[in-house]
Amino acid sequence: MSKEKSNEIPAFASIQNYINGNFHNPIQDHWIDNYNPSNGEIYGQIPNSSKEDVENAYIAAKSAFPVWSQTTLEERSRILIQISELLEANLQRFAEAESKDNGKPISLAKAIDIPRAASNFRFFGNAITQFASESHESVGQQAVNYTLRQPIGVVGCISPWNLPLYLFTWKIAPAIAAGNCVVAKPSEITPMTAYLLGEICTEAGLPKGVLNIVHGLGTTTGQAIIEHQDIKAISFTGGTATGAHIARVAAPMFKKLSLELGGKNPNIIFADCDYEDMLDTTVRSSFANQGQICLCGSRIFVEASIYEKFKKDFVEKIKDLKVGHPSEASTNIGALVSKPHLEKVKDYIEIAKAEKGIVLCGGNQVTVKGYENGYYLEPTVIEVPNDECRVNQEEIFGPIVTIMPFNTEDEVLQMANKVKYGLSATLWTNNLKRTMRMSHQLQAGIVWVNTWMMRDLRTPFGGVKASGVGREGGFEALRFFTEAKNVCIKY
Ligand code: TXE
């Protein structure tokens, strides 16, 4: 295990593609500026990789596949766990890079994002040694059937900016554990930790070409990956519109797809819940990572009998949250990821007002002393007049939540389900029968009861409706990254 490196990301950091175990400039020498959201300054450049770069990544992956797919599970597992350990040993360095690139508080990157990326490698390193397939004896026909789970070949992994390394590795780790070779693209807005991961993989002894990381815009680099005839599966997390586009491009080539898309998740609070626990968790589920998590509970529905009390207590707690520079330990809310995103989120505050929403707290851009050009916004709570207004229907993906009261279980269930998304839902109640009735009827891939974002990596993760198709996590991810083949032998 190597020692933690103390060197910071240089003030001006340019990064390269990681192809066949080496770092390369983009062939066409096209570059994109990388902004630091905490101060609005350009602090580096990243390749805008072309089709040729993606082709080189593909060739490296294809060449590595015959050996990697035949490498023993124990050896693959050992390397994945070694990557995990190196990530842990480099926690500080990775957390600083993530925070600088994304604007998230460093405390969050250190406590959640980077440890979770390390867990992804450790988890799938172990899971692959436990992954089994079924066999069936065809009684009376003197035959036995067994299922092989074979790696697909070269697969594509495309990830977003909100939890950069956490979501990037959530795809890469099961893909390589299952014996595939990968062409991966992180978000062009937050590429830094993916770049650093290349170094770690080399150090861990991952054979050349098993993981190839190309940087660039979705419309150039991402498009070249999804259009590639021989990249047989795509695992994507990002916006719903992009997911629909990928599905259209991939369909004629019969690519296997896993799409984890947007959410507009209900947080349903009944009067019989454990109030203090609910209140603290609701602050987190509303504003963690500046509200830029697809699982955030952005629509809060509160039973009418406790609505006024909740409103007062919640707003009081929100006013205590400190918006500040991501590197300061006391910061609760860091910077939003980019200027265009800040503008989009701010627009929703105006849309809410025009729709007769009442801003109960927040609503303003914040100027942080010394970082005046950073993308900071107050955590904002909007009381909405009805559940059909745009701020209650569209994914904002920022530090904005809506609240409104409800009277009955049926009424809130209807409102909760009346959006195009169906990723997650949170339910606060101590009534067992209601818990079961509601959990079974909520249109969501994940239902949390009396908690939020508690994750066990063995469980299936994904959404319904416009929140996507397919499931990640546990053996579901290993099933996605393998083809099932049935062998029938007559004896
Ligand atoms: O996502 P995009 P953006 C939501 C959120 C946000 C919106 C847009 O509402 O405001 O999506 O965010 C790559 N072919 N979520 O613009 O564009 C792109 O380069 C192949 C929810 O960042 O979907 C990046 O690597 N790839 C979400 C990735 O797709 C393409 C997290 C995601 O970018 C591509 C982030 C193309 N044609 C945003 N176009 C969640 N569910 O967690 C783009 N990409």
C-alpha cells in the first residue's frame, strides 16, 4: 500500500486521457476549460476527445479483453481490493480534488464520496467471488441445463458531475470485476478524480487496457462512445433527456443499456413519525451536496396536523446552515457545480414566485467573501399552492425544496405518484400497515422508511418511469455486465 500523497492539485491542472495504461493528449489537440465553482476561475484544461481517441481506447480495451476475461476471479478480486486500498490511502488528495472540481464541501467528499468510491471496488472485488448462476435438471428428459454468465466484451460507462468518483466507480468496478474491459467517460464538468484514478489503477497492477478513461463533452466524446458499433453495453447516469437520446442511438445496434436518470422524489411525513429524527434527516435529504443528488427528497408533503409546526422548525434549521467555501470545515452548503447550472436553479425560484409559490427562506445568490465569483445559492424552501406547479414537477437538482400539506393517505399517494419520475421515495411514519400499503404503491425504485439514503451495496438501485431502466448494485450490476448463456446437455 502506498503512502498518502500530500501534494495538492497544482493551481493550473491540465489532465490527459488514460488509454492502455498511459496518459495521452487528445489526438486533435482540442481542449475544454475546467472551472473551479468555488471562485468561478478556470483552473485547468481537459481533453475534448474525438472519435479517434475513443477508437484508441476501444482498441486498447479489445486487446486486453482475452486475457482479462480469463483472469481468475481471485486475481481480479485482489486487484480491485488493491485499488480500493490505494483510494483510501489517498483520501485527502482525492477529497481535495473532488471538492475543488465540484464545489461540494470537502467534509462531504472526505466522509462520503471518496470512501464510497473505495467501497465500490472492495464490494465488487468480493461480490465477483460469490456470483453464482443457476442450473436445472430437466427431470424425465435426462438433461441438465446450466447458465453461464460471460463478460460482454468492451463496455461503455458514462457518468455525471454530482457525485463524480462515487458514480464513475459504481459502474467501472462491477464492469471490470465481471471480466469486461471498459471505455469510460466522466462528466466534463468534474473530470479530476477520474483522471487521478488512472494513476491508482496502474499502481494497483490493473493490466493495461482493462480501464480506459477518455475525457470530453457529451456531444463529442460521449456521442462517439454510444455510437461505437462494438461497444456492446452502455451504463449511463445523468439527465433524462440524455438518457432518452442514448436509448434512441443504441436501439438499432441492440446495445444493452442501464440508464439511471433524474428524480423528483417525494418525502412524505406523517404526524406519527419520530419527529426530531425526521427533521434532522429531512434537512439532509433536502440539501446534501447542494441538493444535487438524484435521490434528494425535493418534494416534501406534510400531514396537515403538524404542517405549521414543521414549517417553523424546518425553516429555523435551514437558516442555521452555513453557505461557504467548500474547503472550510464549518461549511454545510458549498458551491453549485457550474454557472449555467446556478442560473437554471435560480430561474426556478422566479418560476415558483410566478406560480404563486411562497419563498419561506433562502431564494438568493450568496456572495462569499474572497470568492465573489463563486456559484453560491441559499438553501431555499418554497411553499407551493398545489402539487402540479412546475417547481413541484420538474427536476431542479439544486438547493430548493417545495413543501405542502396533505390530509389523507390516498391524497398524498396520488400526489407522490403524479410526476413523470420514479426514482426514490421517503416515508416517515410508525404505522406498520400504512408503511406497507404506501411502500407497495409508491411508484419508485427505492423506498426509504424512517431514513434516507441508507445504502447497502447488495441491494438493487434504479428507477421506474422517466427515472430510467435497469438496476445497478449487488448481483444486479454483475448480471447487467454479463450475458447469460444456457447450456443444455442431454445425458
Ligand atoms: O447531464 P447530462 P448534465 C440531471 C439534472 C441536471 C440535468 C443535466 O437535472 O440538471 O440532468 O445535467 C454525458 N452521448 N442530472 O447536463 O448532460 C455528459 O458528458 C453520450 C441527474 O450534466 O445528462 C456526462 O458525462 N454522453 C443526474 C453525462 O452524460 C453524453 C446527475 C451526464 O450529462 C451525451 C446529473 C451524449 N449525446 C444530472 N450528452 C442523476 N440522475 O444523478 C451528454 N453526455
